[in-house]
Amino acid sequence: MRNLFTKFDVKKYKINVGLNSKTAIGVLSLLISWYFNKSILWGIFHYVFGIYYLIYCIISRAFSNGELLEIFNYYF
């Protein structure tokens, strides 16, 4: 009887369900962007350029006065 699952077949259909860092940073950027702007277009833009948006927020002191905790409380 022939083996239905060869090594090639398993590699071909392997699905990665883990959360990688790019996705996590993008989602964080999207949530922060929605909190500040309330715009879907800006949210998509900040999701694509996530790490740069987070660096911009840190440099421009967008998280001063405890706003980072307010953002987390806003969503969770």
C-alpha cells in the first residue's frame, strides 16, 4: 500500500499559525492609530508601516502622561 503522506506533501501543506513579530507590531500600530485618529485609512497605512509609526509615536512623545495605559484600557 502506498503511503499517502510523503515528506514532500507534508512540507507543501504546512500551515504556520504562529503570531510573528511583524503582525504583532502591525496590530499594535493599528490599535494606536485608531485610538488617536479614528480613521480606517490611517489605520491601514499605519498597519503597513507599523514599526516606523511606533518609533514616530515614541519620538513625538505621544505616550506621555500615561496615554499608553489609557489605550490598553480603551481596548481591554
